[in-house]
Amino acid sequence: MHISRRYPHRTPGATSYEEETAATALYEALRHLAEFCATHDPARVAAAFDPQERVALHRFISTSGAWLRDFAARLPA
């Protein structure tokens, strides 16, 4: 089931419009990433990157992974 958060709306617990906007942006980014992951082989995608891009990609993944683990731990059930 696809639930859209296309437009920010008041959610209990959110304290500002900026938080609602950030929540909407994250929801859409994670939905797009999940769709991408479901339809692309990670080995083939990884092989498509040039060597000079790999350092930045590892940094992006490390930063994002740490943030997502923290976010998931704080997300109410």
C-alpha cells in the first residue's frame, strides 16, 4: 500500500512546519530508495561507478547509515 505525504500536514508530535516538511521529504526519499532497491541489483549498480566516485559513495553510505539507524531506533512503533 502506498501512502503519500506529498504535502506537509499536521502530525501529532511535530512542533513546526519545518519538521513536517522534513518528514515529508524523508518519507518520499525513503520510498523512492526502497523502490530503487527493489528493482536494481546492487552488484550491477556498484560496478557502474568510477573509482574516483567510490570514496564519496562510502562516505555518503556511512553517514546515511548511521543517521538511519539512529532514526529507526527513535521511530515510535
